Amino acid sequence: MIVPMKQLTLVCTASAREKALSVLRELGCVHVKLDVRDGEAIRRSAASVVAAEQALRVLDVAEKNGTFAFRPDANSKISALSFVELTAEAEKTVAPTDTAGVNTIAEIITRLRDEAMANALLLRRYEAFGDVNPETIAALSASGIPAALFKCPVTDELPSDGVFTFAEETGFVYGVWMRVEPLPESAEAIPVPEISTAEMRRRVASADALSAKLVCLLADHAEALRKPLNAALRACQEDKTATEVAANLRDAGEVAWLQGYLPGRNVLEVLAKADAEGWGVVFSEVDPNDPNVPVLLEPPRGFRAIGTLFKGLGILPGYTEGDCSVSFYIFFSLFFAMLVGDAGYGAVMLAGVLAAGWKLRKSEAARPLLLILTVFCLSTIVWGILSGTYFGIAKEALPTCLSAIPTVEWLGVNDNIMFLCFLIGACHISLARLWNAVLLAPNIKMLGELGWLGVTWSMFMIVCGIVVNWFNQPEWAWWLLGGSAGVILIPLIADIKNEGINIGMLPLNIISAMGDIISYVRLFAVGLASVKVAENFNEMALSLELPLALRIVAVCAILLVGHGLNLAMGALSILVHAVRLNTLEFSNAKGITWSGQAYNPFKQPQQ
């Protein structure tokens, strides 16, 4: 269920505001309404969080010897250093011990890499001139011999004296103009570099070597630094939360006040604390249209692990939208099984989950994720056994221990699977419509939901009649569709002032209902594609004609890569299709927008 919330307004004396914040934090049940989200203190605390997160990312990238997505502050000390000062700073750098140390090294590495790139580009620009030394050119000019670098089209006729060419490239001639006369109009003067090309090459090599050295320094200390940096990040996040809450405990003369939300079951606890502390508190019912009401989701005990999936997907139903945890869990497990569709793959995934479970056996936080993954893997194995699918191996080629397991032959016919997909879709959407009807009863709007229920099943029969060869569409399916559309119109006409637009949209919405049913055929299409890919890799591996030793190696490589790729594609299809069917087709019918914000009470930081 979604835990009912109460809105709280708390008033205390301005002199006791600091103590009130401390006591509120000890209570740990009030989700503070953050109307004030800006201010110098909030910006500083937010910057600290960003710096800590950035330092952890830097360590991850350093371990992989990747490119930093680090952009230093233009006003920082490092950005103002000259190349010589920068290299001196890099050479004396020691192992970091905190967030600031890691970010400083990352900033130095970024500057070094930028300097190396800039000098490499300059070298490319002057490459056609050979070795260029600005001091030599300046000395010639001082002695009365003009010297200017230039490039001009190869078609130009140049004087034979006082002009020296070095190279010809991409239709241009590059050279030096040592004549009193100005350059021809077709020629382009190339500015003399501030440093010699030899110095550019030295700087590129020096910057590359120093940046590589500093990356190694970070990588060598990453393991030791990660724990204290994570602790620093948590501290910064807690400080940011405390700063935001403090900013929302606003002064109004001699009193201070804030607003927030808390579960109804905690009202008596807060009242007792208010009486002890001398606070004034007012509890009120939350406004159903208030988008700030937080959502505390508490599914039935056996389904609580679904919260881990919601958190991973970044979705949460709105406060007034209902808890669909149970249906989401059940149907997602079914979709997972059908999309992967192979008992062998399910067993491989289950082995990985069990191995991870053994490694993380002491981690309480990992248990919900491991539990839900175990359920998904087991459902995949059951579906694979029922359909007789093991790594795409033909049934006659299976070992006796597997071929002897009873299967459901009905699942081996494509038309049957498509029919099953449409049936699952109709049941899934019907659950949403019936749920809405029960919640709306006895309001006249309940008729609209019952009408859509009829549309759903009439569309199921019409779609099956078109797609499934053996299905004979009953003649009354169209009568059911027309009658259901009429029932839908009753509440719309009754409230025509507000629902008039929906009357005009009804034909399009009915067509959309057909699309929703058809959408579930993706379970068949993706599952079939997975099986065919597995079969093709098996056939490819076994059809090789090579010497025995080479054949064994090649077969193992093809099977490992092929099935690994197929399994990865299956995981991707789950994220795309299983999530979609729950968060789009079902949710549109149920009216779930997944716009809820999580209940996040102001409480003591966890150790």
C-alpha cells in the first residue's frame, strides 16, 4: 500500500530553532517541504556534494586509464599556472588523502592533457615548415632581413629570389618570404609561433608523461581512497540535507516555522515530542492535488523486493495513484521469463546470482536485489522447461535427463504463443480497468471503466481473429465493441462540459486500445528471436570443418561469444519491453503517471 500521509506545520521560538532541528532529526519521520531551495549555504553544501561525487568518478576513470570528464574552475589556482609552473606542480604532487587532493590531481591532469593537445595542434600547423624557431626569425628581422612564414596556392608563380619553399600539401605551398615587398594577395601570412617547434614537441612529451604518471598515482591509491571518499560523500549529502532543512525553518519575528509531511501512524509520536519541547504543531489532511506529497510504498511482505526494481528504474507511483507493486512483480516476472525464454540461460543467470549472493551474504542492502533476481531467474527456468528450450538445442539432441522432462507441446506452436501473448495483454489491461471501477464505485465514472473493459476484450477477439489462424472470431465481438463504446459515452455525456474533448477523441482511443493489445505480441517476437539466434550460433559452431584441436577451440569460442551476446540482448529487451508493458500499456489504463517523489524523512545519518 501507499502509506497515508499527514501535512505538518511546526512552530517554535526563533531562539530554539537549532534545538528544534536536532530533535526533528532524532525523530526521523518528517519529510520536510523544501520551498526554499537556494541560498549561499545551500549552494556551498551542494558544491561539496558535487566535488565528492566527482572525486569518486575520477578514481573510477583513473583505474580504467580513461579520459576525465573533469572541467576545472576557470578561476582556480591550477588554471592560472603557466606551463612551466604546471609541470613543476605536477612533479611535486604526492598521493592524495581526501576529496580536494583527488580533484586537484584531476585538475592538473586535465590541464596537462589540454596543453599536450594544444601543442600537438600547433605542431600540426607548423609541420610543413620543418623546425621553426621564433628567436631565429626575430634575429633575422633585427638584422634587417625580413622573414615571414606563408602559404599560397600551388598555382601561384613565386619570385625566384628571397622566397624559400619547404613543402607542398593539399594544394598549397608552404615557405618563408624574405623580401621587402609585401606578400601577394593570394598568399596567407602564418603568424610566427611563440615557442619553437622543438619546444612544442618537448611539451607534448612532458605533459603526456606527467599526466600518465599522475593517473597511475590515482589508480594505485584508488582502493584505499574509495572508502574514506564514500564516507565524505555521505557526510556532504547529510550536510546538504541539513542545510536545506535549516533554510526551510524560516524565521517570522520571534518564532520560526516549517512545513512537512509524515505518515499518519507517526502523528502521536510527534505530538508527544511537541508537548515536551513546547512546539506548536498543526496536522491536516494532504491535498490530493499537491505534487509535493511524498510516497512511502509498503507492498505486501512477500513483494517488498519490487521496491529495489522501482528504485533502479527511477519510478514511483504518485501519492493518489495506487500501489501496483504486486501486479508489477507478477507480470514483470512473467515478461522476464518469456523474453529470455530459455531454461539454460535462466540457469546461467541463477548461478551468477547465487555466486553474488554468497559474496554479498553479509550485506543486508543487497538482499532485496538478490531475491528479486532469483525470482526472475527461476521464472525463466520454469518457462524454459515448459517450452523445452535449453540453449536453443534441438529436443532430439538434448541429453536424456533433459529430454525426459515433460513439456507443454502447445507452447511449441507460434499461433498458440501469439494467442497467449494477446490473452496476457487483455488480462493485464483488464486488471487495471477493474481496479479503477472498484475504486470509482458507485460514481457514474465506474461505467466508463467497465466500458473500457468491454473494449479490451472485444479488441482481444478482433486481434486474435486477424492474427491467430485457428481462432474464430465470434460474431458478437463487434456488438460488444459497439455496446462498450456506448457505455463509455454515458459518464462523458453526463459531464460534457469537462469531458467533451474525450467524446471527440473516443474513436482514436478505441484504436489505441487495439494497439495496446497488439503491443503484447513483442513477448512472442523477442522470445522467438532469442531462440532462433541461439539455434543459429549452435548450427554455425557445429558446421565447422577444421582439424579436431582447432575445431574444439573454434566451437567453444563461437558458443561462448554467441550465447553471451544473445543473453546480453535478452537483458536489454527486458529493460525495453518488460518495463514498457508495465509502465505504459498497463499504467495508461490504470492512470499511473509514475510521477511520485520518494518519502525522504529528515533523520540521523546512517553509519
